[in-house]
Amino acid sequence: MTARTSLASWQALHAHARQMKQQHMNDLFAADARRFDKFSIQLPSLLLDYSKNLITEQTMQQLLALAQDCDISGWREKMFTGEAINRTENRAVLHTPLRNRSKTPLELDGENITLQVEQTLAKMKNFSDKVRQGHWKGYSDKRITDVVNIGVGGSNLGPQTVTEALKQYSDNSLNVHYVSNVDGAQIAEVLRPLNPEKVLFIVSSKTFTTTETMTNAATAVKWLVSASFDEQAVAKHFIAVTASRDNAKAFGIAAENIFDMWDWVGGRFSLWSAIGLPVALDLGFKQFIELLEGAHEMDRHFRQAPLADNAPVMLALLSIWNCTFLGAQSQAILPYDQSLHMLSAYLQQAEMESNGKSVTWHGEPVSYPTVPSIWGELGINGQHAFYQYLHQSNNIVPADFIGSVESITPVRGHHETLMANFFAQTQALMSGVDEAQVRADLATKDRQQDYIDKVAPHKVHKGNRPTNTILMERITPKTLGSLIALYEHKIFVQGIILQICSFDQWGVELGKGLASKIQHQLETDETAAGHDSSTAGLISYYKKMTSK
Ligand code: F6P
């Protein structure tokens, strides 16, 4: 297969990028009144405006040529139809059938995937209805009031991001809590106010071997058993979501309390599986299905829309343009909607664990920048923290601004202030203000010339900073499902173009392995041997201090 860098479209983009770096978006907008119409896509759930990027029609044609040369359409079909595109683990990548509300039949290795998904959904419905209606009773025959999800990474971020985003849709039948960190402070804090008789624990782990999750689950079992004086209580208070039934059973979870997921669902794409059970418990199963419907709507758009009108494809191409060709190294996610306060954390895992890699799928070093680091914060809060850097530092940080036309928690006057800032920021980042304008403004304020000379350079904003604007109609289970699926598909397209294996995560293994060796040294008299002098020194110091 041809190296990406040998493609004519790739080389043309490099040459084009050199020219475009000399351009300013102000001039591009001045030259073309139809820029917004040309560079925006309207979908039922959202509007994507990408006109405030350093692009022209030629840029987009060349990026689309690259997408074609990389056979995005072909790879897309391979994913949807269950080819083993997770090459390093030889697995299919099938988060899309989890939310295929058309229930299109799909077989994998002779198994009917659609049937398995529907059976698990039916089990989730029965279970969540039973708990929410108070028919599932704890060891002392009391109804469940609180659910604690124990899981980390993909077994935490998806459901927690969604329950946080959709709080307004909860009828508060149950209080849902999340424990992900192995720092005991978190589980202690969560359990402190809870009554063990009324708590249901979900141990969510695809592998059911993750140390953090197993440690927290063991602590939760001890907490329950020390309150109930009855080991049998575990059967009424613990359920598991996992692809490793045997491990869950060995842990002590009753077989009927295990919800299946499968090795063809990646952890960071697993929200749509039974990993989403906390969402169904919190909001009700109907709302969970609406979340799936929203994602399915985005799947259909991604699969069917021509590349030029395809929102996930465009987001991926623009990221590649900004990072690989124009040199940006990080990307900000800036939601102007309180409900999306965990979105940047969610997308950090989704994009960085997927594509933060430095060999191609042929195992060769990549010779070009791949994906940016992802970071972000809620809109207005970020403005008073790091936007200074976005506007005036020498580093260009492309940013996605995500807002809603309608607030789900309207408070008179607030939404207009929020959205005025939302629109103003992308405009300011794009247009900036030059020194002549700064001087003219200061002069109208009757400033002395020496003050103007001193201050003017500091007030210059170069502008020309790329942003995408995603405007949702309103955050609902459905539109949120579409938004998350939009980013999932963006990540897929990025991976294909950059020739990155997006669906493994070997990079988290090395530290995990070292941690288990070090843990043994911390817990025993074993000396801190086999380490560099820094690590050995730190471990010895820690052991000396803890033994005081
Ligand atoms: O951080 C690595 C990782 O494997 C993620 O990909 C995954 O989402 C997380 O750990 C949790 O894994 P598991 O669901 O197997 O406990």
C-alpha cells in the first residue's frame, strides 16, 4: 500500500499549506460573501460551521481528494459490516450495531450480532425497570435508592458524561454515583452518606481485570458485607457488565447478574452497550434508547452522505489540515453548555487513546504529526482562565465551540449572555485586531501618544485562529447521542487517513506492568531494585516515610 506521504493529494496539500499560511481568514471572508453557506453542514440534530478555518474551496477539494485516495468510503463499509479492522487485535469494530435501531441483521463468525444486542437491551430494560420501580430489593428487603458504577476509562467516562449531561431528564428515581479512581478518597467519599441496604453496585469492566476497578469493587464488597454480616448479600447488591463472564463469576457475581459486552466493542466506544446501564437506571430505558437513536441517526449520515457533505469526515479532514499540514499540536473542546461539562474529558480518551500513536498500521514509524492533544473546559469559565493563550500566544490552538440554541435549564437573561460570548469568541479568534485599529481605538479614547505607543503592541490580536462551531438545537438524549457519534466517526476517519490503528491501546500497558511490580515493592520488604536511580530513590524515600 502506498505510503500516505507519497500520495499526490498529500504532497499537493503540503504545497498548498505553504501558500495558505500566508493568508488571513479576514481576507477570505471579505472575498467571499457565501463562505458560511459553502462551509457549513446542517443536520437534523446540529449545525456544523467550519468556515472559520484557514481554508478555501481548493483546500477542501484537496482534502477530499486525500479522503478518496485513502478510500474512506471503503474502510467505512468495512467497519459497518464487521471486517476485522482492529488489525493488531484481529477484531471487528462494531459499536454501530449496538445502536442500530433499524435492527439490520449482522452476522460475525456465524453469530447473530443483532440478536445478541437485542437480547442484552431487553435484559437492560427489565433490570432497569425493576430497580427504578422498586421491585429489586436489597438484603434487608428495602428498595434500591442509590447506584454506584465502579469502572474506569471507557467503563466510566461514557455513562458519566451522559448522566451529567442529561441530569435535567432524570426523574430522580435513583441517585447514580461514579467511582473510577483507585485513590480511596473517592470511594470513601461516595460511600460515606449511603445506606448499604439500599445500594446497588455495577462493576463495569470489559476485561474484569483492571486493577483500579477490581480494588474498588473489593472495597465495596467489604463495605457491604461488614454492614450486612452476610456474604450472600453480594448477590442482591452487585451486578457486572463485562466481556469476561468467567472473571466476573470468579469475583463472586451471580451469573444472572452479569450483562454481556463483547470483544468487538472497544472500551472507549462502549457507552452504547450495557456499559450504558447507569444511564438507563438514571433516566429510564426509553431515554437510553433515544440516546441510541441519536447515534444511529449520525451513523446513517456518516455512512450515506457524500464525503463533501459529511460532518464527521469534514471534522476529521479539518483536524488533519490544522495539525498535520499547518502544524497545530493541540485542540480545544469548548462547550458553552453546562450540561456538557465532561465532554472534553470524554473526547480526550476517545481521540487520544485511539490515535495518539506513532507507528502506522504496517508497524513503521509515522513521519508526520498525527492527532493533537485534546483539552478543554466549559465556555465562560475557560474565557477567564486560558483564552488569553488562545487569543495571543504564538501557538495556534484550533478549537471546537459547542453550544445550544435552547438551554435545557432556562434562567431569564443567562442564555443570551452565554451565547453572545459563544459567537463573539469565534469571531475574535478569527478576525483579531491589528495595530492600526488598536491605535485608532485608543486615540478615540483621548489617550496620550506615549501611552498608545507603549500599550498598542500588547493589545494586538493577530486572529486567524481556526474554530469549528457546532450548534445543537437543544441537548436531549437524542442530540447528545448524535454529537458523541459525530466525534467517534471523526476519530475513525482520522485513523484511516493517518494509517493509525485506532482501536488498540498498547500505550497504557507499559505503565500498568511497572505499577504492579512497584506495588509489590511498596507492600513488602523487597528493596526497590531494578529501577533507574530516580525511581528507586523515590520509592525508597516513600517507604522510609511511610514506615516512620
Ligand atoms: O486505559 C486503558 C483501558 O483499557 C481503556 O481502554 C478502557 O476503557 C479502560 O482501560 C477500562 O478497561 P476495562 O473496561 O477492561 O476495565
